[in-house]
Amino acid sequence: MKLYYAQAACSHAPHIALREAGASFDLVRFDIKGQTLEGGGSIEAINGKGLVPVLELDDGERLTEVAAILQYIADRAPESRLAPAAGTMERYRLIEWLNFIATEVHKPFWPLFHAGEEVENRKAREKLARSFAWVEGRLGDRPFLLGDTFTVADAYLLTTLNWTRFVDIDLTAWPRLKEYRERLRKRPAVVAAQEAENAKR
């Protein structure tokens, strides 16, 4: 497999998941600022949406969108327990989390990273504050979003929580989320993903 990624972007979540699953894969870096792919070519030739992540399978088929890629990785390595079994209520809870993170945590960062107008940035911060408060309440004393087991939803939430450092959002207001982020950042797969992305700068 081959993962097309951009450093510190949402593609970091499937990168973490691939390492948690013990998968064999190659990395291809997409430079967002320069709009160039490592080795040449355009991202549009790989994904017509012009976005990462893209997971290219061994047969050449390509899968896009974070939530879909994360579930694919998890289902290829059921022993990793990165996702509950398909058809179970726990699996639907995972899907519920992935969708919430995508729409209520991931997307609101957009204006903060793309020179949004002052009103857009203020509303984005307010939206994120509400989402963080809700997640903190649901997380409670559990180590992970679904309980005692790290899943692909945790990889996605961690990726978005990492972005708070780049847009001056202090997680001190949400102490459980702050502890969660710092604890998950120490996981071997997370450390390895971070080091690999830094090495390809």
C-alpha cells in the first residue's frame, strides 16, 4: 500500500492507523504550499479532489476520505482492534465518532488555517470550544473514546487536537482532552508516524 499525505494534515490519522495495524506501506509526501508531490506529478492525477489522504492499494485502486480509509485499515487487521466488528452497535458508535470528528472538529479548523475573516475565525473558535466541551464530557474517565481500547477514532481526534498548537487554542480549559492528547502522543505508533513525517520534510 501507499499513503499520500501532507505533514501534520488529517492524513496523519491514517498514517497512525497503518502503524498501529502493523501494515506494510510506503509514504508519498504532498507539499501543500508548493502543491507538489514527492517524485513529481500532481495530486489531482492521484485524487481528482486535489486532497490528501489517499490510500493506494496494492492493486492500484485508490481510497480517499479519512473516515473511509481509517475503517479500511482497521478491517484489514482485525487483531489490532482498531475498530469493533462490522454490524455491532460498537461499530456504529465508532462511525458516529468518526462523523462527529470530521464535521464538528476537523472542518471548523478550516478558516483558522486559511486566512479566514475575523468573524469566521471567531465563530470557528466558538464552534471548536463547544465540540471540545462535548467530547470532554463524553470521554469522562475512559482512556479512549470507545472505552479501554484505542481505535481509529482516537487516531483522528488526536490528529485534530494536535492542530490546537498551531492556532493558539489552549486545551487547559479542557483538562481531560489535554491529558488525552499528551498521553496518546507517547504511543509508539504515533511517535513513529511523527518522526517519519518530520524526516521527509
